[in-house]
Amino acid sequence: MSGSSAQPSQQAPPTPLSKASAERALRDAKCRYKQYECTQSRVDGFHFCMQHILEDKTAPYKPCSYVFAFNGRPCSKPAYKGDRRNNGLCPNHARKEEIKRQKASLRRYPPPSTESLLTNLGHYVSESCQSSDAVKEESSDEPLDPFLDIDASTVNSSASRILDYASESDSDVEAAMLDVTWKGGDADADSSDAESVDSQQEDLLKHAGVYTSEEAMQVTRDKLIRLQSLYIEQFRRLQHVLRERRRKYLHSLKREKESLCSISGQARTSPREQKLYEKLKALNHYHKRNGVEAVLHKKALERRASVTDGMNVRPAPFPKCVYTEGGVKCGARSLPVSKYCPKHILQDAHQVLFRPCGCKIGSDSECKEPLPDIAEDAFCVYHTVLPPLPKTKV
């Protein structure tokens, strides 16, 4: 009794989708735009994606009411009818309008003036500075005798106190120079060698006030030369950063290849994973020349190399074989649409144009030399039986 009651409670395992049904489900999930094949997913409950949802007259969407100022054309993106807060705008323009409203509602502060800055710095003044050591302003317009009416020691002490304040902690810290920062930022490096365009040590006439035409031209020329050298140093620094980042990228890519398997060998169990894999393959082949375009591009490079003969021209890169044995990688040129050279082409599990020689060597071994799969009775060059030489009459 118990066995019969437990029999119907067991559920049959779900049957896996066949390849045809998976392709049909993937095709039904795409947009049904008629002008061209759109690969985007359609909106739930409709036959079009968000970009072409306006083709469906029953959809609760309408064209965006935003009009571009430079050409007077309206925006072609859809806007949801039920959302009244957007005022008939698409999400992109609704977000921009919201940012404009937020900026307009912000409180605008007046530009800083000398009085406001001094007021903000008033709490730094100590009580000793506010005492009788400060110089008192005279209210009368009568001329003063510098030897009798003015206390010279008080004026000099106040000036020296201002200079002491100006030479405190912040002014002792030297500014970071370009030569120190990009070469490693060593604390022991001498930053005095890092000069700027307006260096006071070089420009002796900086505070002259009046220049002759020759002096002005010389000063400008020196500054331009110094600016050019600084640009060259900056360019070298950027080259150094580029090489360092590429080195780190290649190291991380090598570690990833050693720790993970190839993406082409991974199992793809759902239509979404298959679609992502096809998209990745399309991105890898993007901007790669094929067919006649590749041949013409190669000829153009060869023609350019022949014109610049005698110069240090770097040869064009070519794909190399990925076969590795004992830690040594094969450096031969790989075959088209393959990652292996003619010697190791049999390591490619997807190729169908080559086969092993198959000639028996001994009792239990066969020749594994690859050769084109054209004739069934053909052998490699090492095991091909040559016809006898014709006899010639002497």
C-alpha cells in the first residue's frame, strides 16, 4: 500500500531541451523588427525590444517629446505613457532634466572677496597679535617725523613676525617635481634638479620690468626649449607607464591561462551562454581583415617597407603555433583559421583537412606525420614509395 502511494508522488526528471527547441526559444526571445534582424531581447509581453517598441501600437509607449536644439529634430527613443513625472521624456532626457532642476535649486553663493577671506581667517589671529604690538594708525593727516613720531623697532618686529608666519610648516614642504615623481618618487632623490619653465635660477631677468627686444626673444626661446624638454620627459614617462601596465597585463593573462581552461572547451548549457560565447567570438574577429582585404593590406605593407628600405622597419607580426612540449613553445607560423603550425596541426581537435600518415612502423606503431586528407592511399614524404627510374640506353 505504501509502495503504491509513493509511486505517483515521484516526479519524472525534466527532459533536456533539444538543440532545435533551444534555437527556437532563442529566436523567439529576439526582437521582431522587420527592417533588419535585431538581436536585442524583446520587452516582456510584447514582440519588440525597447528600441523598436514604438512599432507596436498597443504598447504603453510614445515618442520622446525632447527636441534637439542644434537640428530641431525630436528624440526617437520611447517614453512611458504612465509616468507623468517625466513629462513625456525618455529615461535619458528625464534624468538630464532632473539634474538641471537640481542645479537650478542649489543656493548660489557670491564670489569670494578680500573682506570675506579675511573674515574667514580671523580666528587664526592670536591674542598677542591683537595687543599693543601692532602699529596704530594715525587719524590726523599731519606729516610724521620718522625719527620722533614712529617707533621703528615696533614696525620692524611686526614685519619680522609676518615673515616668520610665512616661513612655517607649509612653506618648508617642497613641491613635487616631475623628475622625482615619475622615476619612482625616491625620497633620497635630489629634487633641486627638477626645474620648471619659469625657474628663477635660469631666468635672471625675470623681475627686470623692462626688456629689450633681444632679451625678450632670448627669454622666450629659453622657455620654449625648456618646455620642449619637459614634454619629452612627460612622453617618456607615459611610455614607461604603458610598458609597466602591459607587463602586468601579460603576467595576469598568463596566470589566468595556466589556472583556468580555455573558454572554447567549457560547456555551454543554456542558450544565453551560447549567445554570449558567439558574441565574444564576434568581438575577437572584429576589425580583423579577411580575404581580399587582408591580401591588399599585406601588399600595401610590403610596398611601404620597400619604399623605406634601409630604415629600421619592424617586420609585421604573424600568428605563432601554440603547441608547447616540455616547457618549450613552438615558434612556427600557424595555419590560417587555426592555432597550430603544419607540424602540429593534428593537435587541433576541430580540424578536418589533415590526417596522420598511418604507415606501420614495426609491429605496433604507426607514423603520426600529418599530411592533407586528399587520397586514402597517400603517405608522408618519408614513407612514399617512389617509382623506379626509367632505363636509358647508353
